[in-house]
Amino acid sequence: MANNRKIETLGVSYLSTFIDKHELLQSYFDRNDKTPAWDGEIHVLKSASEKKSEILGKVPVQIKATRQKKDVLKSFSLDISDLELYKSNGGVVLFVVRLNEDNGLRDIYYKSLPPLSIKNLLKKSKLKNKSTNNKKLSIQIFKLDEKKVYPMLLDFINNSQKQYSFINVEGISVEDIPEDKTLKFYFYGQEKEEIFNYQEEHDLFIYYLDPITGIEIPLENTIKIVETEEETDLIIKIGDYVFQDVKRHRFPDGSVQLHFGEGFRMSFDTKKKQFKFNYTRPNMLSQYIKCTQAFQELGKIGYFTLNGNKIELDERSKMDITSLDLEADIKGLLKISNFMEKMG
């Protein structure tokens, strides 16, 4: 059986090889574990160059090695005293290298811990364990692959630099920010929908843009994205009614909806291979009238076009629309509209 020192040395070696395979990353790890809490750092580069000017940032790391036989590692414990030290010095990225029984590389896990992530973890731990004197804290970890490592390290550098100067001051919460002020958050991914997977492994921090200094001030709160909205160039037609305000909404479960006309929501049922329409009354009277008239027309003709492509409703959906007394609604709305026009 290998001793702990040998396991740790092998873990550092495997991680170093993994990191150095990436042309924009350079590992500088201490193989003798002489440092009190850190095991070295990773240099993140703009381009594959030895020039110091090409270094985007340096990421301090803590490396742990283990031969645990669990199918998947979900957490790893760190000393609270070490976490306190990391918090005050810009944070750390934890790597857990898992070896098999023959000391070969099995998996590499990670957790990005910028200063505010650590601060929040320590705060929760103190609230949860008031009656105990725990000296360790369990950290949730995630499996690392080649696609994740570079954007993860960039994300750490960005958050660490923004949070470092504010870690020892009283935090600002969302409730303290006026509604008309600019708030930002960052994530590194190739596609917008990647935010949902990304936030499962990373904390998403909000930054308040100070209008006077231009400084981005981190807020104590972390956030979860539950829905995204983006403009599209799609055009939806229902008879003579044309909608060019089509917005695409994405959700964590992978589903997508198209919103248009202030009142229509359209999604696609992948199991039944059917489009689903949902209609709610818009607040503005003009939109209310147009959407209700378009909804009535949809029930009559039974189809709409999406960028010129005809899409037919199923019989059940058409019956659901025609069974509504939309004609009476439209007449009532037009009376209100005419009255308001006469009143000016």
C-alpha cells in the first residue's frame, strides 16, 4: 500500500501533466509540499508564449490526492483555518486527484473558491454548527475535464480580482441597491444556454457598477438564473396578423419558449412532436385587442407561419380555441377602445 506522501506526490504529478497539456496554462506546483496551505499556482495565458506580458493571471491552488473507492466524489473536507487564510488572500482553486488501486489516475475533481464563496461557506458553517467546534468544512466538488479547466480558471481570476479589496468590509446586499442601477454578473461559456450548467458548479456573483467611480462592487448575494431572454429575428404570422417582437426564453431543464405579442407563449413538446400555445391577456388595450383577434384567427385557420414555414395545430388545440367566446370579448374591447378615443 502506498503511503500518504507518495499518493500526494503522484496526485501533484498527474494534475501537473493535465494542466500543462493546455497550451494556455502553465503549472508551478511544489512537489515537496513545503508551503503551509498552498501547493503552488497556475499561470493563465492570453497566448502560447513565455512572455510575462501574456500572463492574464495567477491562480493559487490546493491539491489533495485520494484513493477513495466511491463511484463519484461529491465533497472533500478542508481545514477552516486554511479557508480563512485563502479568503483573505484572494481565494484558491481546490483540486482533488483520485487514484485507482494501482496508483493510476482515475479522476480529477475541482472547486473554484474566490473570496466571497469562501466567506459565504464559512458564514453558513458558523450558523449551522453554533454548538460544535468543527475544525473542518466539507466542500462540494465537481469532476473536471479539458473543456472546463481554462474558462473555470478565467472565471476565478475575474472574481478574485473584483472581490479581493472588499472581502473585509461590510457587504452590500441586493436590497441596498436602487432599482434603476446597473447590476452585472459574469460567466465563461461559448453559448448563452451554458449558464444553466455552469451555475451548478460555480457561484454566480452580482456586481454593482458605481456610476461615479466606475468600480464594480461585489454584492454578498449569489444568484441562480431561472430563465434567460434574447431577441430574435423570427417573424410569426397568424393570418394577416404579423408579430416581429419574438423573444426566445430558455430554461434550466433545456426547454425553450417563444414569446410574442405581449400575450403569446409558444413551446414545443418533444415527446408529442407538437407545438403548444399559451395565451394570456396583455395589459395594454391595443395589444389585448390585437392578440385576442389573432388568437381567434388562429382557431379559424388552424395554423401559423414561423419565418414563412407553415405549422399546423392539432385538432384538440383548435377546438380549445374555438370553444372560447372570443367574439364577445373582442366586441367588448372595441367598445372600450372607441369610448377611450372619444374621451381623448
